[in-house]
Amino acid sequence: MPVIPIARMGNPILRVVADPVADPTDPAVARLAADMIATMLDAPGVGLAAPQVSESRRVIVFRVPADRGEGEEVATTVLVNPVIEPLTDERALGWEGCLSIPGLRGLVPRCTRIRYKGYGLDGARIEREASGFHARVVQHEVDHLDGVLYLDRMDDLTLLACTEEMHHINAARAAGNDAPSARGEQR
């Protein structure tokens, strides 16, 4: 399970729609997923999409640590050919980073509740509902499969900051500002 170089913003593969996977049980897909998981954990991150490792395939891997998932922990998951269905029109702002855009974080509006569907490496259908951070991670990774970066989703680029300057925003929040806290891993 080698760690694979992560494509950075500017690499054309991050801006194209990834190809569907014909057979989720193909051993090549399992090898790709294993390498993606190793890369995600090494980064460290909470999600990674195949285009981020220069593979135009509709495969994502993600995890939700208990301390980030409002008490919900989601083990490392591989999802092949994922599809998202919004379960509400409600959107919330949340801080996002990206392994393909190192050094930056931005406040991104995302749907608060979703259902996602896809396939596991065994070919079994996976269908789950997600909210909060779990929903945010899945939406972020599926965006990568459609050539969309979190910057494209931002309504206000003044809410984009260098990671090492996030302490200013956290201090403002502690002083009563409503901006969400910036912490944690990148996707």
C-alpha cells in the first residue's frame, strides 16, 4: 500500500468528471482504494477521492473520527460510484481544507443532511444517511469526482484563510464572533 503523490490545485485531473467504475469488485479497484487509504492516513486527512491521486475513477475513501462527528464515528469507508441525495434544503457553513489545496481553509456552505449511495469493494450496495461533519466530508469528496473544488462552493472568498492564520479567526470566535472554529484534518 504505497503512499501516492496528491494532485494539487492546477492539475487538470482535478477539474474533470471522473469515469464510473464498471466493476467495484475488480482487484485493481481494491488496490487503488488501499493506496488511497494509506495516502489519506499519511497526509493526514479524513477523505480522499481518486482524482486527487491522479486516477479518473469514481472512488472515494473517508472516515469520521468520533471527535469530529458530533459523537458519531464512521470507520474508514470505500465508496465506489457514489451518488448524493439532499434530504433538506438547509445549508450550514463549515470550515474545510483540502489535501489538494494545502495551507488554506475556507468557510463552505453544504447541505446539512444527505443520503449517499454507492458500492463497496465486495460489490454490495451501500446506502446511508448522514448529517453534520459526516455529510460534509462525503459531499466534499464527491465534488472531487465532478471536478469541483471547495473554493468553487464558497460564497465569500473573504472567508478563505491560510491555515497558520486560523488562530485569528478562532480568537475572534472566542470573543463572540459567530464564525465556526477552524480545526482538524484536511479532505
